[in-house]
Amino acid sequence: MNRRGFLGVAGGGLALSRLGVPGLLAAEAAKGAPNCEKLGWRFGITAYTFRHLPLIEAAEQVAALGLRYIEGFTWQKLSAKKPAVVTNETMSADDRKETKARLADIGVRLVSCYCQAMAQEAAARKLFEWAKEMGMEVLVAEPPLNAYDMVAKLCDEYELCVAVHNHPAPSAYASPDVFLKASEGRTKRIGACCDTGHWARSGIKPVEALRKLEGRIIELHLKDIAKFGDPRCPCVVFGAGDGDIAGIVREIRRQGIKPLLTIEHEVVSPKLVEEVAACIAYFDKEAGR
């Protein structure tokens, strides 16, 4: 193990211990997800999970948990040192350069970013230019159904993917059928960001939805939820709810795909880090079966 690797594990365990994670769990969490790595799966965490933190501090938390990938969101503050800077296309050239260097030093890659709507070409182009410069692969969005021609053009021009995200009803994309119809015949750079918890809240079985979207899956937002079909139910630790995380892992393996896999644990809790560590451990255990 090199010096950075040693410091990452040691520092990760200390960081988790300070945040109330038991020592053994902290040590296990700092190991990351070795079974996912063996499968070539890129397993990370959405910055929205740690939305009380700026991007840089959220990335440090991801690294402390032993993972190397993060999805940002475009209204997130950049860092504690620069709270006036927001993580989006308005960043200055110097802030972009500094952010890339800082993330590289942390050992976490900003691989995707949630940017909500994508309706007007001029505004969307600025997002694509920024994402490309920052080294991202994916913009997660919920574009209007009449914007797909524009989105497809920009995806091919910038060689970036747009992953269309689903929220529960009344979101236009609550059902996977809506995205399938809208994307039919279009570039495969337009794919799905499958929010498994939102499907389950909407009464849609995640595994069945993943099967429908086979061939179009770019990213997953992984959630477990307390009660299937309840749009207001909270997230729970993976394996403790009705979100069928184990079935999702099996389906990813069956399809033979390697999408971006991100935990999005939307709880406000003093035990947030401990719960995310448990989610990592559960998912990686299932990946190793």
C-alpha cells in the first residue's frame, strides 16, 4: 500500500470515529467496496446525501468511507473556504482548476452532477462546457419532453451523457415508460438515472423497472425505503426496507452492465455517516455473492 493509500485508510477510520461510527465499522467502511471493484463497478455517493456539507467537504467524507466517486448538484456550495462559490457553470476558471486539483488530492472523482431542468440550449450548452472541463461523464437532469433533440445534439457534440432522473408522481418521469418512449431511436448517450427508491415509493418494483430500461441505464441512485408504495416513507439502511437492494444487485449482474452506482441516503440524522457505512457494507456484500 502506498503512502496515500495508508493515509486514506487511517484517516478515514479516524474521521468516521470522530463522527460517531463505532471503531470496527469505521475500519470496515474505510476499506470501501472491494467486491464492487472486482466487478469493475464504480460505486460512490451522491453529494446530496451529505447536502449539509459543501462539495469539497462532502468529497472528503466519501473518501473517509473508502469510496472514490461522487455526484454533485448544481446548487451546492463549493467549500467551507469559498462558501460564496456554487458548484455549477458559474465557477471561475481559477475555481474550476482549484477544484479539480483538490478533488484529485482527496482521491475522489466528480463523475456526474445533478442539474435539474435542461430546457434551453444556450443555458444547457454552458452546463455541458463546464461538465466537460471538470472531467465529468454524466449530467443528471429531467429535461422537458420537447427538449430531446437539443439534448441529443449536445450529448454527441460534447461526448457526454445525460441521465434522465425519475422523481415520484407528479413528476413526468415517475414511470420508466415515459423515458423509454421519449428516448426511442435516439443516441445512447441519453440514458436513465434510475432512482430505485422513488420507483418503490411510487409502487413500481425497481427490478421490473430496471428490466424495462435494459440497454439505456447510465446511473443508479440507490435507496432503500421503509414501505413500498408509500410516497412519503423515509429512507432506511440498505437491506432493512422494501427497496429490494439485493434484487437490484442481482439484476445489474444479470444485465452485465457497469453503470455509475451512487448511494443517495436522504435522511437527516446524527448517525448519517454510520448509516451510509452500513449501506456500503450491505451493497458490497451482495455484490460479492
